[in-house]
Amino acid sequence: MNENSDALSQDAPQTPEEFTPLGADLAAPGEINPAFYKPKPEDEPVVVPGAPLTHGDPAIEVPRTNRTGAVWIALTGGVVFALLYLLATILYSWAAFTWGDNVGGRDVLTYVQNRSFNFASTPIYWLTSIAFFFYFTLLALFFYGAKWRAFVIGGLVVALLTYATSIAAGLLTVSAWTLTYSEAMAFMWRSIAFNPLILVTLILAREIPIWFGGWIALRAKKLRDKDLSS
């Protein structure tokens, strides 16, 4: 009995330094195989967009896109279209007074003002202007990061759609539903399709996407170069 007690006492640790707590030699979670350890959701850093980063937060860069800028440029192009269309209306009214039938001694300013205001209040003017802005915005949203040639080609589609909308607006202005089909088609080709105020929409809707589309493409190129350099 005493011999067994002496053997057990010799094997047991004699000092506190020799005693190793249970589990102290175990590796921390994830050190052996990190794939089996996933941090709890509360351990993950939460980054709120727009919130200032503190000293310990990781720097997260969100790549900027040209989508918002393209929409604003398209809006500017729509405003320019409406202003140039109104200017073309004024010039056409002035030409109609100068080389047309101005019997009665009418004042040129009053004539041009009344004629231009009457046209600007018709669906041909405001519906065509809204349609161009809509078509150009769609083009900008599809090709906001593309090169200039995409707007050169896509601008042709915008021009044709705007021209078709102006013809439809002309038929709406004259209440074409009150006419027969043959009368409406004859009136469209004779008085609407080749009217100078309708043809000018085709020209404006072709040129504005080219130049403003070049602006969008240039802005997209600057953003791409900035992302590559950073």
C-alpha cells in the first residue's frame, strides 16, 4: 500500500508550474482548418454606404459608374432639343411671313409670336420633345459606358423613332381618327411627313445624340482611365 502511494506521488506534478490546464494546448478555432470556422454575423464589420470610415474600418472602394451622369446628359440634350425645335419654329414662322402671304399689313413680331405659340401648344411640339428625351435616355442607359460610335449608330434609331412620333403627333393634332384610312394616309404624306417642322425633328434627333453621346463616351473614358490608374 505504501509502495503504490509512493509511486503515485512520484508521477504526480510536484509544483503548480508543472500543471497544464485542460484545453490549453488546443489550437484556436480556424487555425487548423479555417474553412470549418465562420465568424458570427455580429463579428463581421458592417459598412454603411455614405458613413465615414473610422480608424479601424477597412477601406472599401465602390467603383463609380457613368449611368447617373449619362442620364443627366440625356436630360440636357432633351432640353436643347426642345429649345432648338422652338427656335426652328420661330425661324419658320418668320420665313412664312417674309416670303408668304402677308397681306393686311400684319406686324412681323406679332405674327411670328402667335404662330410660334400656337405650334408650341400642339402635340407635335411637346409630344415630340418628350419622346426624344425618352428615346435618348434609353440610349444613354444602354450605352452609358460605351464608346462614341455606339451613340453614332444608336442616334440613328433615336432619330427615326422621334420622326415617327412627330408624324403620329401630327395625325393626333388633326384628329385623324375622324378621317377614313385613305384620307388619313393621303393627308399624312401630303401635309405632315415632309413638312419642314416635322423634318427638322429628324435632323435634331440625329445630331444631338451624336454630340451629347460623345460627351457621355468621353466621361466614361475618364472614369475608366481613373479606375485603371488607381
